[in-house]
Amino acid sequence: ATDLKDRVVLERVLQAPGARYFAQRFILEDESPVLTVECELELEPRDGPQAVYFALPLELRSGWDAWFDTAGAVITLDVGQLPGACRNWATVESFAAIAGDRGGVALLSPDAPLVQFGDFHFGPPLDTIPRSSNPMLLAWAYNNYWDTNFPRAETSRVRLHYGLLPLDPRPDLDWVREQARSFGLPPLVWPVTGRASSG
């Protein structure tokens, strides 16, 4: 762990099956409510199906609620979705959130849009997502299942950053979205140098 005056950084370099390199950095900053999680991942090139996901287990009672933003709107899981829309997965614009009667968490995800709520939901399409106790919020960092977002064999280093934002039982979703947008678009700072003009 490193203390950089206004922030604390914990870095872990891990070993994982199928990975040449895998590192995570957890960053806490004085003036931010967001815990930043930076991930660097270099996979062994393989032609077969590969996926990397991060599971966030939550200690919540059954009956929790969930939200995500997509196409410029904040959607309530199930309730705000069209009949027949995919519920097994959600493609988020900047955040996915789960909260129950004791609070919850928002996952800020500007780099990797695919998430699952509650648990893994493979198989036939679901009409509603089960609201069991102790759900997971799953962030899919990489997969080559559909040949859409990543090449069949990934050879470059993948760099992603996520944010975790604690929530009240009834979160202010406008505030969550504002935090997610700020997190996804940090200020660009560029040093200006040059000669001072004389005279």
C-alpha cells in the first residue's frame, strides 16, 4: 500500500489461470466517495472461448432493487424494461446498482459495459431476475463468446477501471449518474510550458 498524501493505493499482482499478467489497484482519495479499481490483464492467446469477470458479492436481504443506465436513460431492472427485453445481461452506459433495505453499491463501469444482476444467468431468457438474498453484481471484463467486442485471441494488455460507490437504501439515481459520468470523464490536465515573452 502506498500513501500519496491525498490518496491511498493498494496494488495486487495476482496469478490466474489463462493470464500472463493480472494486476489490480484499489485507490481511495480524500475528496471522492468512489473507490477506484484499476485492472490490467494480459491473457494467454487461445482460440477457444474465454471470459474474465469480476464478482461483487453483496450481503443483502431478498427483494433488493437494481438500476442501470443505457441509451441516455436510467432503467429500473425488470420494471422499466420492455417485455421480451434481455434480462440475463445488461449493457450499461456508465453504471449498474443494487440496493436493499440496508443500502447497496453502484458499480461505475465506463470501460466494460456488460453486467449481470443477482447471479450468473445463462440459459433461456428470463422474464424477471430472481431477487434472492446475498446477490452478486457481476462485471464482465472480457469475453470472446460472440466475436463482437474482443478478438478471438486477445494478445494485447487490457486496461480497465471501475468505481464502487456506496448507496443508501433508496439511492438518488441522478446523483449516482452524475458520479458515474464524472468518473468516466476525468479532467484532462496538460502542462503548459514555453518561454516567457520579453518586452
